[in-house]
Amino acid sequence: MADKAGDYDSSEIRVLEGLEPVRLRPGMYIGSTGYDGLHHLIKEIADNSIDEAIAGYANKIDITILKDGGVRIDDNGRGIPVDIHPKTGKSTLETVLTVLHAGGKFGDGGYKVSSGLHGVGSSVVNALSTHMVAEVYRDGKSHHIEFDVGKPTSELKITKGTPRNSGTSITFYPDPSIFKETTTFDYNWVSNYARHQAYLTKGILITVTDERTGAHEAFYFEGGIKSYVKRLNNGKEVLSDDIFYVDKQIGDSAVEIALQYNDSYAETMKPFANNVLTPDGGMHVVGFRTGLTRTVNDYARKNGLLKEKEDNLTGDDIKEGLTAVILVKLPDPQFEGQTKNKLGNPEVRGYVDKVMTEYFGYYLEENPAIAKKIVNKATLAARARKAARAARDNVIRKGAFEGLNLPSKLADCSSRNREDCELFIVEGNSAAGSAKEGRNPQIQAILPLRGKVLNTERARLDKMLANQELVSLIKGLGVGIGEQFNIDGLRYDKIIFMTDADVDGLHIATLLMTFFFRYMPQVIETGHVYLAKPPLFGLIKGTGSTRKIDYLYDEVALENKLTEKIEERRKNGTKIDESGERFKQAGYTAQQRFKGLGEMDAKQLWETTMDPENRILVQVHIDDAEKADAVFTKLMGDQVDLRKNFIQAGAASVDLDDLDF
């Protein structure tokens, strides 16, 4: 091999200055340049205002989506300092907005508790915006500076007099050359973010305004995370109206917890560190679970609710029906990455464990009726867990990926490369027959379902594992269930619900969605679940070997197609018989409406619904887990009035394309 060392010198080394690294690798700083990354810009700026509120210097934040595509975030805090920074020789305001790792998040002079760990938020947003305007009000003066793509376009302008005593206003416009997917902000995302922050910061008023539509909301919750727990349990039958709440300072950190049990079988856990949601948990969650499990078992033993020979209740038993919000505040949070999905501070585990053990112990002693309900619920869960263990062990066995112990009704594919494989869950034997005949057997597997599967919203694992249809599905997927669940065992990259395009078909799809959301949410979260969209109509032209079918997926598409063809024939001089049927006016020989997948032969099913080149698939997302939880509670729970009102309110606007949870 030739020696090329002489060609490699200092000219090959690129030194990135200022905010260049951010524009070169934006994903390192905001996670992505898609929808999530775009909205992360709002969070980076607004979190600075939240930090002012946490520190006690602000009580109002206004977030405005502007008509011209920008966003303005305004608070009544102290205002970013504007004096000359001793290190940069520039105003502190300009320094904060143009220098990475410059801010009040480092050392002892800024914030004791902050959600912006890395101190890069404001400057990153500036770097990824075509234009930014900063206004600071303090010391009886207004201070104004503007930037283009992270670089100042003017000196700091100072004028006497301010519209208010103090505060900061930041306006920015995301750069479309960076955010190529979209630069349009989603009002619902902004509204949800504001609502959560208002729950987590007692006494703060946060308003959200959309100048594009006129929408406006204001959020203020005196009860803080207690109000949050109440909202999360809305529509569910709670074991008691009382909500356990504790807020304790431990050294320079604080632990705040609110919890309440409901009669469902699912857990709703919302852990936060310095107002940042940590969906992957961390040390605060470990401490909470340890303290909760120990405290409930100790109380149950002490009060004779667990017999001497009975095993202790497990964490899984005790978390059934639990709704909890955990908020820890600490001066030096150790998050994993800039997106902060998990908290790593080991000392926090002990803090939360101590608070739960002591104060939840007091709560159980002082509320024996509630304590008994909690223990009884956990005891029933333990019995169900033991009953389910044998059934689960029978369902899930080692070697399922290699084809062992697969359900007999599964027509599997021959490929063992998961990235290529698809599982079609098909309604009925008739459609399954056509699907098996028309599929690509190398990469497409077919699993037929008989009738409607069990509603798992109101079923424990033991009852679920007694349902043969769900057992077949669990075996086929290969991921296990309950405590044995492992996403790495998934045998298919795409899991596709292929049901009839009617009310019954959508009901079956909803039942399947409930199962995945409650028992396998990771499969949805990792992007593996899809809805097939079969056509409703076929427009037939010609007969025999010349026969051709145009497939349409709804009434609107059908009418548009017919209108287009009729106008096309008119322009070509064809005389149209207006009294005739529309499909004949358009030049077709027949019109077919598909009542179900079973009406299609194998060739039609392949062409319309299974062929990767032609089919329409709707990927299922969990964009808002709280909203999804509320929807499943209403649609699939016990309270008929909630379900009836939900259906009546939304039936007219339902569109299969909008099924994003």
C-alpha cells in the first residue's frame, strides 16, 4: 500500500468557529431537523424563561406563533444581562446568543436549578434561524439586537423607557435550509408544552397565541402537579378522590411527588427533572419505585393485609392503576444527551426513596381506608400475575425467532432478515385466503384473526392470555409479554393491520391498537405499526384481457376522478349523457364498491393493499401519550357516557389519514 502520509497535513484539518458546528451537525444539538427538532427550538428558548420562574423571578410567559412563520417568547423575568462580558468584550446579551456554553447554567452566579443543562439553547436556536430579534427590558431601558444565521446585524441599541419593568423577548425564524421537512409550527405541540410547564411550576401563568388562526389559551394551575395527576386520571374511576402529595427540600435539591390510584390495570408515570420530562426514567424513578414498593409491603405486613406465608408484593403488582408525577429539582442534573431522556444522578435515587418511604408511610397510616384499597388492588394483581405466569411461559419460549412454537394459523415468510419482513394481521379467513395467495411469500407473513379480539383496556394479563387470537399474535411477534417483553425479539419490521374499510374493520383495528398501546407501546414508539388502507371503489374499463381497474380510496377521490374524466371527454368532443350514471359518463363500463377485503381476489388484494409499490400505509405514531391514553380510556373503558360524547363530537371529522395518537 502506498505511503500517503505526506499528503495529510494541517490543510486537511478544519477548525469550526463560533456557531459553525451547530449548522454543520444540528442533530447533535436538537436531536433532528424534522418536526421534533423544529419544535425543540421553542423549548430551548422557553426553558430559559421557565428557569427564571423556577428561580422565583418570573410569573408570566407568553408564547406567540406569528403570522409570518416566526415564534416570539416573552417573559417578565429579570432580563438577560446586557453589560459588557469580561471574557468576550461584547455585551452579555450578544455573548449568550452567539457563544456555545455561555449562560447562567454554569458556576454559582446564575441558576441554582435549571432545565437547560448545557447552556447552548439560545445560541443554537440563533444559529439555526434565518433571523432572530432579542429585546431585553431592565434598569429602566430597552435593549435591542438582531441576528441573521447566528451573526449580529446591528450593535446593541439602548433606549430609555420600557413597556414594563423587566423581562426578555426573543423572536426567531427557523431556517428552511436546515429544517427541510417543515418550518410550520404545530399549535397543539406548543399548547401541550405550555400546559405541562404550567403544571410543573406552581403560580406561573403561561399563554399561547396563534396569530395564524386566532387561537389563544392560558394555563395556570395553583395545585401544580396535584392538578396534573387529577387531569391524567380524568375519565378513570379513582380508588379515592384524595391525592397524595409531598414537596420536600433535601440539601440543595427538592423532591415533589403526587400520586393517585385508579381502577385500571395500566400505570401512568410522568417523571421530570428540573421541569424536563425524562421519558426513559432514571435514578428518580428507581428511588420512587423502591420506596413505594417497600412502603406498601411494610404497611401490608404490619396491618395483617399480607399473610405470613405470602410473598411480598412486587413493584409490578403495586404499580397497577398508579398515576404518578415525580418532579425533582437539583443544581447539577446529569442527563443523557442534549435531549435529556434519562436522569443519571445517583444521589437522587436516595433522596426520592427517603421521601417516599417516610411521607407515603405517614399517608398510609393516616388514611387506612385508602391504604387497604391500594393493598387489595396490588394483591389481586399479584394473584393474576401468578395465574398468568404458566400461561405466559407456554406462550413465549426460547427459539421463537427461528420458527419454533409459532401459531399454526400463521403463514410465515421465508426471510429471516427482520428489516425486510412484514406481518399482515388480517380480518377473517376469506381475506386471509386471498392475502396468502397474493402475497410475496419471501417477505410477507399472514396472520388471520377470527372475529373481534378481546378489549384489553379492561383485562389483566391472565385474562388476555386466555384469548387464543391474542396468544397467536403474541407468539407470532416474538417480543414476549409483560415482564418478559423484549423489543429485540420482534420478527417483523412492519406490523400491518389489514381490516375492512367499514365500521367493523375500524373497530377491530382499534382493539388491536389498544392491545399494542397498553401492552407493547415500544412497538408503536419504534415505528413498526401500520394501518393498511384498502380501496373502497373500483372503476372498471374494458373486459377480458383489456380489462383495467382504477382504484379509489374514498367518496371524495371517486367524485374527483369521475369529474376529471368527464371533463376530459368533453374537451375531446365526446357528447355526455347527463342522465346516465356517472361512471358511464366518465367512460367506464362498471363501478364496483368493495364491502370488504374478502370480495377481492388475490391479484386485486396484492395490487391495491399489499404491493409495496402501490399500496397506501398509514404509520401509527404516539405524538402525545397523554392524549392517546385519554382517547383509549374514553373509547375502550367502562364509562359509556364519555365514549358516547367523544364519538358524537368527533365522528364527522374522522379521517383514517389522521390516525396519529
